[in-house]
Amino acid sequence: MNILIINGPNLNLLGKREKKIYGDQSFDDYFSLLQSKYPKANLNYFQSNSESEIIDKIHEVGFDIDGIIINAGAFTHTSVAIRDAIAGVTSTVIEVHISNVHARESFRHKSYLSAVCKGVIAGFGLDSYRLAVEHYLSI
Ligand code: DQA
């Protein structure tokens, strides 16, 4: 099983950024734990603050890989282009969020991505990513 986690803008600051919302663990530290917990998942990780790089990565892997787990950060709420990239590939994509976006500002309630993803996991902290991995391993 090959799974790629794609993190969008500002998620490189996890552990430093708005800790009350996103926690104090860096994604690198969390990702190492996730890899050691799921050695059979062949987990890889890509982060970019650039919309075009995220789209290029979806195109690059999206016809071969078993699963993509995407936290597009703020692009979730703005990007028709990332939505179209997800719709255009054949790999299954799960949308994740660390925070419960529906309990936050109203501009975070709309996701352009959800309708073209298999499902959405939000509000479980970094554990949202693990829950998505569990789904891929269960199918
Ligand atoms: C986020 C929620 C988004 O609204 C926000 O812009 C982020 C992180 C989350 O994981 O909770 O950058 O996707």
C-alpha cells in the first residue's frame, strides 16, 4: 500500500503555529511516529505553501498511488483548481483537518474539496491523519 500525505499552506509551522488550535507537535515528529506505527502503509509526506505545487503533486502521483490524504489548509476554502486536480485523477483522496472547521469561523465551513473526496475527517487533532491511514488499511 502506498499512501501520500499532502499538507498545504502554513502546515509547515505545526508545533509553532496557533498551538491552542493545532497543538505543539511538529508534523515531522508526528509523521515519524505514524511511519513506525504503520510500516506496511509505505507512507510518504509532501508539504507546500504553493497551490501550483500541490496541484502538480496530485497530478504526479494521482494515477498510481493507492491513497492520498490531503490537508489543503486554507486552500480548502478557496481552491477550485485543487478540487479539479482531485477530480481529475484516479487515486482515492481523503480530506483531513486537524481542527473541527465547522466549529470555527464561517469562512472555514465551506470546502471546495469535500465533494470530490471519498470522505472528510476533521477535528481529531493530528489523529485525523491516522484515522485516514486506518481507512486505507481497512479496504
Ligand atoms: C486546517 C483548517 C483550515 O481552515 C486552516 O486554514 C488550516 C488548517 C486544519 O487542519 O484544521 O490551515 O486545514
